[in-house]
Amino acid sequence: MPDHITQSVERQLPTDEARDLLSLVRDIAQREIVPQAAEQEDAGRFPRELFALLSESGLLGLPYDSAFGGGDQPYEVYLQVLEELAAARLTVGLGVSVHSLSCHALAGYGTKEQQNDHLPAMLGGGLLGAYCLSEPAAGSDAASLRTKAVRDGDDWVISGTKAWITHGGVADFYTVLARTGPDGARGITAFLVPGDAEGLSAAAPEKKMGMKGSPTAQINFDGVRIPDSRRIGDEGQGFAIALSALDSGRLGIAACAIGVAQAALDEAVRYATERRQFGRPIADFQGLRFMLADMATQIEAGRALYLSAARLRDAGRPFAKQAAMAKLLCTDAAMKVTTDAVQVLGGYGYTADFPVERLMREAKVLQIVEGTNQIQRMVIARHLAGPDSR
């Protein structure tokens, strides 16, 4: 059975422009993404042509300045676009979120000259980005990364390996965090590296339980030489830049999680109202009705939390704690809702003939990427009680 996503969510959008934007996104999702999602995911096919379409439609740079090709949209709107795309296919929704994350450093910390030189192509010129922070031995402890960038005249020479890179091997540019100074957070600097740089190569993509259409790979830097003009921000500022990007990126993951959960709920409701047992729809039975009610409540709570955090960001107020809360709540909700959706469909839910088994497999990764949910709890606790005193 093909994916069935109603996405009849009542949106609270601030402008007519935003409502038109969501209408465009839903149209693209239903025409171009949903019909091929299951088949392409099963085949492990990366839909690069969809990202080209999204770029042509102005959807790859929504939260950024229109002077550089962005969409001038508040995060409140941008995140709802991500939710719609993720509901159609997580490979696409998460891919847009990762691309936006990859543009954050240059948009927020680059010089005007750098922004003029690179942002238009990154935001609306068909390019696709990747974000290189994690390493084989530096995941949650990102400050311990070992990839090095050594100054050589007016150039930098980057050597090392990055791991778990979404769009690894297919990206046109990589935002790379590398060590330029002493151990610890203060010795890290950000760089913008072209995807075709000499000495840059990708390992074979990881074999994953979900999101098989989205390539995740190690990226090797074997003496990659780039000019100092591609250094973003000051030397030693990279870790602060990375944390700033991750606060926004966590909201993107939260929105994607709610999209996946909404798709699972839509499928569960459709099935429960059509499937008949004992002479009536199974949706008439209280046990299932209560499950559906709980699923819907978790989704609404998660959506309200990520939108609340987005409005703080849009107002220029601190939102790091709320971003961690949203990422935690929304991704845990997605895991629970998709698991329950499989249960609602019973044996059919466990088969690839229905989309809920894929949604359940995809939901799991959202509890891990851009800071595991255990890390989110540490972030929240730090805001409440201060840093660990050890």
C-alpha cells in the first residue's frame, strides 16, 4: 500500500505569505515526495532531484536573509515547513534541516564578503550542504575532536576524519570544525570546505536501520588545503559557533520528529476507521480509541513546545533550554507514537506494505542525532541547576 499522509493539521501561521508557503510545500510533498518515498527508501536511493526542486522553489534557505537568496521566514514558519516535509519523507525533511544547519555558521559569523561570495549559491543555487562536527571518537564530547587544521601561509591544511555525516559524499560543501589550537573547546575553528576539494573523500555509506535513502558516511580529510578566506569567524571561535548552530538544529529535529509522528497517527486513524472486526470498525473499541487519543495529545504537546521555542528564537531571546526540551520531548514522542501506530495496525503494521514500520525505524534516529536525548537532559539540567560541580 502506498504511503497515506493526510496532514490535515490546523496551522497557526502569522501571515498570508506563510499560509501560501505551506500550501506550496504540501502540494510538492503530495505530488513529488510521497508517491515515491517507500520505494526509494527501500532501494536506498538518495533523491537529489528533490533537493534541486526544493532549491528552485525557494525552500532551502527559508530562515535566512533574502539579500543572500534566503526566504526571510521566521523559525516559527520554517519549522512547520520541515514538519510537512518530514511527514512526507524523513530523508527530505531531515536533509533540509541539515542543509540549514550547514549554512548557519557562514550566515551568522561570516564576513559580508564571505556571505556575498558563497551564500547565494548555498541558499538558492542548488547546492547541498553537510555539517562536520562528530568524529569516530568524538560524538557527544564534541570538544575532544582531533581533526586538525594547520596554518600554512595564507592557507589552512586540514587532516582527520569526521563521522556520521549526513549527505556525506554527496554534499557540495561541508561546514567543518577542526582543531587549530590547544585541546578543549577554545582550540576549535570553523571552515567552509568545497565538496570537490582535493584530498577530501567519503567512505562507503553506513548501513542503517532507517533513513536508508539518506547517505551517512565518514569524511576523510587528507591534507585538504583551503585559503584563509574560507575560515568562518575568529580562530578558536568554532566551538561557540557549533553550539549556536546546534541550538537551532535541535529545533529542526524536533519539527521533523513531529512530522514523522503525525504521519504515523494519520495512518493509524485511517486504518482504524476502515478495518472492521466483530462487525464494526476497530476504532469503535475503547482500547484503540484511547491509544489514538494519547498519540494525538503527544503530537500536539510536542508541536506546541517546538513552536514556543521558535518564537523565543524569532524574538531574539535565549532559547537553548527550550530547544533541548523540544528535541527531547518531540523525538521521544515520535518513538512512542510510531510504535503505537504499528500496534494499531497489528500484523499489517509489521509489514513493509504499510508505512508505519518504516516510520518507526526512522523515528529512532531522531533520539540520537544532534545530541542524544541523554545529552538533552544534561543541557536542560545545566540550565536549571548549573554545571556539574565535579
